[in-house]
Amino acid sequence: MEENKKKYNAIVANYEQISEISLYPKEFENLYKEKLNTDNTDQLQSLSKELSKEKREIMSALAIKLKNSEDAGSVKEQPASKNQTTKSVDCGIFLTNGELVLSDDSVYFVDKKNKVLYSADWNGHVKKETGVMQVSYGGRNKALLYENGKVIVKGMNNTFRQNETEQFENIVHVLSTSCCTYGINNNGKIVSQGRVEDPSVLQWKDITLMKSSASHILGLSKDGKVYCSSVDSNSVMVTMAGQIKKWSKIVGIAAGNNFSAALRPDGTVYFAGVEKDKHGDAAKWNNIEYIDADNAYIYGLTKDNRVLIAGDTGKNSSSLAGKMAKRLDCGRSNVTEIRDIIAISCNDSAVAVLDKNYCLTIFGNILDGDKIVEKWNEEIRPLIKR
């Protein structure tokens, strides 16, 4: 088990700049299984370069397979918690004094009222840390914002010195990406540590919130304007940036790979991206309280505590990707069947939700998700339940 974990980390270290994949061919899975039988670091690094266009979610799925059986058996989709209620009571209650954050192998909860961070990881470890105001997960690192305005980055990826944030002061919001750590200070100015893909980000003013994907970064200003910075200037990003410039009075933002969404005060959603992109179905929504996004879906948490999804890899997809909908979906679309949700968080291959009783449910591929859910509901839930 420990050896499998080391092999998994050795390959994922080279995947921080992964952008997008249209399909998930079976032959890649077999190639991983064959190559991972070696302990040769050079061969593992060669493999990562060989398949550099593959998504990190393939690696996450592989890690689960390696852990669960010697012959890399099938990936398990996370079932709903036994305590999960499925009947809506239209509770209209949302997590305002806390934040849920999902990583590839852990779940974090920040109790902002009491400034306490709780976490449960794939090893079954449950931790508590005081003085924390926010957590941002950026691939292999997590950035912790403390009540004194300082930021500490924990993780194995310091290629661009993005973990060295000792100079950050008076920070009120933090964003961790694969190659940089960004902080917003109490004057709305953005500071950075690491490799900044687009220096224009540092010129944005009066920023209160930042979100990112593999393709771009979004910033929300105090007056409701949205700024967009892209890793490259392809036609899709140019089109999207032009659409975003027209937005105003925005209260929430979400970034996916080559698409963006924004929440308006009236509960409707703006979409920016290419024409006929099924993520654009989010623009038909109303009564939305909160939005989030990964590379597969835009998620909308409604005012009656349900989750809507927009994207083209789900059960009703008719596109080329839809022919492999189940594999690309990873079970995430099942989140729409849950009711009484008060918080949601996603990563590239899974989505987590809390219900009104603070029970945790995870859908998709995450390392030892069953154990994380069990530890959460047994040890963390009683501590945070109101």
C-alpha cells in the first residue's frame, strides 16, 4: 500500500499543468498498470511525459484501483451516506459561517465563526487546527489563511517556490494553483508567490474573490465586475474574455476548463464559453444560491437546497464524450438526487456535499472516499453540527 502511494505521488508530480482530455481510453489504464509494476523512477517520469495530456482524474482513479486490489480492480463510485436524507424539506438554510473544501484525498471544513479547521483524509486521520479562516486547494498543495492575515502553504510541490509565502501580510483571501499562490490583501490588491502565468492579474483592483481552472483565473471585484486572465490566448479564451467584460453586479464566480460562470443577485447565472457548449445550460437556471465548477460540470446550489448540473458528460449526453459518459462522469451527476444540501465543493474528479444535518456525501473518484466519509460523519460532524 505504501509503495503504491509513493508510485502514485511520483507520477502526479509531473501533472500540475494538465489541461484537458476528451476521452479516457482503456489502453491508457492498462499501460499505467503495466508500468507501475516497476520501482524505477526514470521509467515513472518517462511515463508521465509520455501521457502528459492525460487528466489528473485518471491518476486519481488509478490510485484507488491500486489500493483496493492487487490486480487493480474496478473503481468504486462513492455511495450516499446511510444518514443522508433524500426527501426535500425545502429548508432554505445555507452554510454561511463555514466552508467545505474537497481535495484529491481529503475533505476540509473551516468553521469561520470559531476560526477552526477540521480535516479527514484517506488514511483515516482526523485533524483540528485553530486560527484558520480559509483553505484553498491547488493540486498537490493547500494554502491556509490564518486570522492574523498570514498564509502558510503545505504540500509537496514547490517547483516555483509557491510555498514560500512568508512575506504575505494582511491577507483576506487566498488562491492556490499548480504553480503559484495568490493572496488578496485588505486593500483588494493581489500579491503572488511562484510563477504568474499572466502578470495582468497583479493589476486588478478591489478584488474580493478569486477562482481558477487549468485554463484561466477569475477575479471578482467589490463592485461586482469580473476580471479574466488566461494561460494562453486561443480563440476560446478570447471569446470568453469578451463575454466576461460585459458582466456586472456579480456576486459569485466559477471557473472550469475553457468556460466560466457567474452568479447574479437575482439567482440567475451568466455563462461564458464557446457556442453550443452544454455548460451553457447553466444560463437557464434560476433561484441559485451558490455556484462551483470542475472540468466536467457547472454546479448550482438552489435556494431549495438541491444541486443542478450543466455539462456534456452526464447521463443524457449525446456528444462524442457522451459515448463514454459513465467513465467521464465518475458518478458525479448522482449528486442531483440528493436533497437538503447546504454546501458543495468539487475537484477534477469528485464532488462533495453537506446536508442540513452536516452529513457528508462524496460522488466520484477520490482516494479512499468511503473512509473519509466514515471519519467525517463519526468524528467531525458532531463537532460542527449546529
